[in-house]
Amino acid sequence: MSPGAAGPPLLGIRHHGPGSARAVRAALDVAQPRAVLIEGPPEGDALLALAAEPGMRPPVALLAHAADDPGRAAFWPLAGFSPEWAAIRWAQARDVPVRFIDLPAAHTLAAPEEEGEEGEPAALPVDPLAVLAETAGYEDPEQWWEDVVEHRGTGAVRDPLAAFKALEEAMGALRETYGDGGRPRDLVREAHMRQRMRAARREFGDDYAVVCGAWHVPALRARTTVAADRALLAGLPRTKVETTWVPWTHRRLARAGGYGAGVTSPGWYAHLFASRDRPVERWLTKVAGLLREEDRRVSPSHVIEAVRLAETLAAVRGRPVPGLGETLEAVRAVMCDGSDVPLALVEDRLVVGDVLGEVPDAAPAVPLQRDLTRRQRSLRLKAEARERDLELDLRKDTDAAKSLLLHRLRMLGVDWGVPTASRGGTGTFRETWRLRWEPELSVRVAEAGIWGTTVLGAATAKAAAEAARAGELGEVTALAERCLLAGLSEALPAVLRALADLAALDTDVARLAKALPALARSLRYGDVRGTDSAALGTVAAGLAERICVALPPACAAGLDADGAAELRGHLDGVHGAVALLADGQEGLRERWSAVLRKLAGRDTVPGLIRGRAVRLLLDDGRLPPGETARLMGLALSPAASPADAAGWIEGFAGGSGGGTLLVHDERLLGLIDAWLVSVPERAFIDVLPLLRRTFGAYEAGVRRTLGELARRGPGSRGIPTGAGPAPEGFAPDLDPARASAAAEVARRLLGAA
């Protein structure tokens, strides 16, 4: 049947297009059909009534997932400016039946990924809008669509169906040229849509309307036999599915998802759909308000000038009205003084936006989702699409409960929040989380439903299961830490059994050293949260003893540069862990110091590790400055290889505080300076990357001071002996009088007697 021939109106639209949404409403007002059929999964028919509930606020999405595998899921997103949503609300406002007619999700989720011949990926689909835009002389399909559809006048239109007929004719020509357009699955979908249309014809005659992607209209209008369509649908795989509504976001609409028709500017499209008149003026007023909130000086005159500039740009370019490109250029020139920095804020907050939809409580949900919703409400922890930081004080009951909830969700793979560095301090009673709710997290919650019906029960069950199948010590120690953070006391026995078993069997000192810091942190967090972690302390102490015995032989066993670097990192980790464990383990700190002394004095140990051991002893006050200088002198003597000596310097002077130590210790800086002067030219080129890595990590001020001291020459702090007083901050020895004043202040701050 040719376009425009007798039959039901087939309203071809662009998904998530506000111009299409307005046109659909106008066309339905004229056609007044007795039923509305919409492209979408028929399993959603039972949920359509919820669209009229007061608690439903788009953007939302129909979520369908396999009942036995919630991770196999698909979304059908709908914004307030989506033509499908406009059709649904039009029908519900007039008590007109509305139904979905696309291929059921039961078939879609059961089908394998489409591939070409011999397992090659399927051919790249044809973009019909790009073809039409190119035919019309446009390089940008989005700009063509805006000019032809989105920016058409909002006033009365003589024939609202005329635009759909023209679009149907254009798509018909494309289908004749490109066939299925590289989408063979569309032929099956269209066969099912025609079957649903036949069923509607038996019930309503031709007095119904179809709202679907414009690409499908020629295929739905074509004359085909029932037998041919049944043949296409025969033998399709099928699986049991569950469906519900979930909140969606404008930011997620901006990605290529859902129908594969994600728009790059959902906030702009929402504005176009909501603005009855003067959309550019209203938009630029919003922009001015946002910039004023960010303390930029934007006045009404800026808005007037920006409107004039946008209209002038549109006229020069032959566009009917200013589009997004023209308005953004006007904003940059007039309101942002040509800067892209504030413009990026406008694009993020307004062009895309952080709008998060809502669904009513009556929407189907797994028990775990309902428990999560209850917890969110009781803790007043609202899910938001906009990224925000949440500061928690674990000494407060409400904040501690929020922390437990977020950690338990992370245990379940629902990363609503991600821990980040705290701005208010580094104490163990503080936590900072970066929160952002993404629609995909609804799928993660459904997947986690197999572990239990509550967040606590599900996290406990999953932790116990992970402990049972863990094959490495590091996995279990990390799991123990996560259990303590999440307050999963019922899962800890299973985790500790797995930890003890693996620790007893593991003889690799690197793996033991890697596991200990996590256990030490777990004990610390257990103390902060009031968790009984005595059994964990026993395991950690045994692990530390084994490391003390096994580490010296492992470091002397002919390590290469990469192995030495790895053990240097483990050395730092164990040292920090021993500091946390020492309070409850008598003699542990002394035994660890003895291990460091062994490492510092053995020539068979790589220089990187020897230097690090000396630095750790010096920082703990267990190595006198004179002994430190002696060990450095030995490491940098002419008998030592330049590469080993450079490694010693990296181990000793690298990391936090290394540069400051050299600034304030004349002897150590002099030893390094003398060694550098004595290194042969060829060897110096070889060790230069190590030295650059060490000294390049210092702060700019420290590097500047070291360079000045090296230029003046060590031994005088820049002033010849007897020439006068040393510069402020420098002296040959410690000044007890000045140091005692600072020490008294430090004691008071620390609460020491």
C-alpha cells in the first residue's frame, strides 16, 4: 500500500525527539483513534497503568531481565519528551487502550548476539537520518533533524499528519535502496508488529494508530501474508522474563543506549518540549541563572545580547531558528568571555543535565530492592543522578549506618558510592563517599537478589560464598577487610577459617607481605566500629611472625630490579602494618626492627631494599644519625656499583619526606653529592633514570632548595666557615631551645603529659 493510502495512521518518529512528541500529540488529536499501538515489549502492557500514577516522573525505563539471570537485561528508556511517552499519556487521558507491539523481550533476551558469516561481527547498520541529511546537503544529521522537525513552528498546523506522510515516503525510498539496512533482526521485529496490528484490526478495524520508529513504517505498511510473518517468527528462542519500571537519567539518555538512539543533548530537548514559546530566550535565561549561581557576573543585558547573536548566527547560516550550536556559541562569546571553562559547566548541567526520574512504590521489584528502598528512606539517603560527596562521621549512629549500607552494597557489586579521600581529616572515624545513582544499578540489585531478600542477608551470604571459593591469601584478606567495613559479623567466621587455612599453606613471602596490611587495616576499622576482631588479630600476628622469619632470605635470593621494586613496596606495607599491630603484640616492633637491621647491613640484599630499610629505621628513631651516615657511606663507596648505589639512594630518599630529610641533614646530602661527582660518565647515564625518578617526585620547593644547597656546596649551608650566621632555618646542629618550644606545643596537641 503506498504512503498516504487508506489504513490506520502510522506515525513514524525519532525516539526521544521532542518535535516528534509534539507532532504525535497533534496527529492523535486529529485522528482520535480507538487504540494506540506503540513500539515496545508486550511484557510491558501490564505496567502501562503505572504511567498514570502520581509517583511516576520521567525519565524512566522499562526494564526486562531474564528471570534466571538478571544480568541478561534490556532497557527501553522514555523521557518526558519521548514520542512514545506522549502517546501513552494521550491515550490514558482519554481512556483509550494502549499496547506495546514490538518483539517480546522473552525472545530478545534469549537470542544470541548478531554476527555475520563465519563469526564476523554484523555489518554496520545504515543511519537513515545521516543518509537523509546528506541528501539534503547537511553534514550534521542532528542539525538537519533540528531544522526539519524540532524547530518547526509550534502554532497551529493545517495537517498534522502531513509530516508523517512525507517521512514515510522518504523512509520507503531508503528501504527500497538499503533493505533491512544491516539490521536483519528488524525483519523479525516487524513481522511481530504486523501480527499485533492484525489483532488490533480484528478488534478496532482500522480505527487505531501506530507509533514506531520511522524506519519501520514502510515495512508495517507493506502487504505481507500471515504465513510469511509466522515463518519469520517460528522457532525463536524464548526465556522467562520479568519486567518493571526503573528510574532513568538524562545523563544516561545522552549515551547510545536503549533503542540505540541516545541523544547528546537531553536537557536541551527537554527544554524545547516544555517551552510553549520563545525557547531561545527562556534557555539563555536559564544559562544566565546557572552562571550567576557560580558567581559569574551575568546581567539581563548579557541575555539580550546573547539572544541577538544567536539569531544573527542562525540567519547567516540559513537556519529557521537558532539551534543548540548557535546558542552555545552566543553563550561562549557574550556570557563566558570566550572561555570554554564556564561553557563546559553549561553543557554538563543544562545541555545534558542530572535529572533523575521516579517510579511509584507499586512498581514490581525484587525483595532486595524493596529492602534497599526502605533503608534509603530511613537513613534519608536519596538516590540522585548528580555526583555528590558525602562526608560521614562514624562516631554518629546515623552516619555509621549509612557507611554500613554503602559498604554492603559494594559487597554485592552495587557501586552506588565509591570511597574517596576525606577532605576533613585522615582519622579512622571519618569517611568520604562519592555518590551517583546510575540506572544500571537496578540491574545489579536484581542480580544480587539471588543472595538474599535484605541487604544485610545478601551481603553476608555473598561474603561467605566468596570465602569458600577463594584460592589466594590476598583475596581472603581483602574480603576480611570488606566484611569488617560492612559489619558482616556473621560472615567473619567463614572468612577467618579460609584465611587461616590459606595462611598456613602459603610459603610465598611476597603474598604473605601483601596480605598483612589488609589484616592490619581490618583490625583498625574493627576497633573504630566496635567489631570483635580478636580472632583476626591472632591470624595477623602469626602472619607477621612468618614474614619476619622469611623476609631476609627472600630479599637476598638474587632479586632482579623488578623483584626488588616489588619487595620494596611490600616492605613499606608490612612496616605500616606492624605499627598498627604492635600495640596488641608484645615484642613485635622489636622483632621487625631486627629484620630491618639485617636487611640494611647485608651486601647481598639489593641496594633499593637496603636503602629503604635504613630509612624506615631512621624514621622510627631506631637508627642514630651517625650510623645512618656510615651505612650511606658504605653504600655509596667507590667499591659499590653505580646502579646499586643509585638504587640505595632511591630506597632511602624516595617517598614522602625524603627531600626534606636531605635539606635538613648536611652529612647525608654531602655524601650523595660526593658520590654523584665521582660516578663515571658512562655509568651516570645508566643511573640517571633512577635518580630522576627519585628527585623528580619531590615538591618544587624542595627541589629548588636542594639545587641551591648543591650549588653553594655542602658543609657550609651556603656560607663559608666563620663568615657569619647561617641562613634562617639552617644550623650545623639541633637548637634545643627552639626545638623544646615546638615539642611542648606538639605534646599539648597530642594530649600527652
